[in-house]
Amino acid sequence: MADTSAQADVARWVCDHFLPERYAASFSRQRVPLTCGGDHSFAAASEDGKIVGTICTASASRSSGGLAVGRLNKVRADLYFLVLADCERRFIAVTQPIMFELLRIEQQQYHRIPGHVELIHVTLPSDLRERLLKAQEEASQEVAHA
């Protein structure tokens, strides 16, 4: 089974370093109330719960060059809960340029992502980026040989 520690480390770095700098607030994984009742665990929520988001470390392309539809559907599922979150600001933090561009097109051209959801491209430190890419390659090889 693929090692997902690199993805967890990326999400932690985004919460601990990138988001506080961008929003001047502390972030952590939290359960946030939904406007329809219930709650949902988000990868990143400010301490006061006013800013809530999800962190996407996946690439939009498969190793074969095709569109990674499953990964895109995961972002769409996260988006569903993000739109229902009882908060003031919402974001999707994306670490992979190809996924960011695809989501930007989904939002601006096809209007499939509400305009009030901020799309943020996160540039990772080189060591973390390399670990993430290596983990993704290993996972891709595992699936290809399954």
C-alpha cells in the first residue's frame, strides 16, 4: 500500500506555514458545522472557524497522460462540504500546477466552482515538493502493477 506520509506532511506544512502567512490566522484540521446541520472535518480551518478550506495535493493528470477523473471527483466531493460549511471564507489550496489550472478553468470558464471559493496555488519548498512527487510516482507504479 502506498505511503501517504508525504501528503500528510504537505498538508501540515500548508496549515503551519503557508495559510498563517496568507490569512494572519492559525489553522488546523477541525470539524466545522454545516449550514444544513451536522459537521464535517476539514483539512484546514482557522481557530475561530471563519476561514475554512481543503488542501489538494493530487495531480490532475495520470502517469499515462490522461485526466485523473477520480482525483478531480475527490476535489468535487470536498467542494460540496466546503460550500455547506458555516463560515465566512472558503478556499481550496492546491499544490500541483496542473490541478490548479484545471480547477481555475472549472471556476472561471465552466462556472462549476462558485466564485466565492478562493483557489490558491501553493508553492511548496523544494524538499517537500520532491517528496510529494516521489510518493505520487510510487503510488502510480503500484496502481499500474496491480
